[in-house]
Amino acid sequence: MVAVATLLDLLNARKNRVLLYAQAALPQSQFDAFKKLFLDEFGRSGLEGQLVKLDAESRQDRNGQEKTMQERGCHHE
């Protein structure tokens, strides 16, 4: 499984590149609006936040399954 930190690093590098393209192509006022919308979708309150949340939920699920297996006397290999 790919670590969320690695995914976020890749995502952030591409977000920065897209923002540079937009800044080069748009007047400042349009760039400011684009940047806000773009980061709402792909930043901490958007995709990035969803990835972190999914990772946390996945970790909880795995920990819960592991504890259940240990309680039953099963060994995880």
C-alpha cells in the first residue's frame, strides 16, 4: 500500500505546477479566484483532506481487525 504522505507529496508537487501555469496565463485577479477554487478542491479541505481521512479510517479498520483476530487467538501472518 502506498503511504498517504507519499501521495500528498506527489499531489502537492502537481498542485504547485498547475498554480504556476495558471499564474503565468491569467491576470492576477483571475488567478486569485482560480487559486482559491483550485485549493478548495484539491487542498486540505478537498481531496487532500479526504485522503488523510480515508487513511485514518483504514488504519482504524486494520487495527480493529487485528485486535479481533488476536482476541480469537488467530495469528496474522
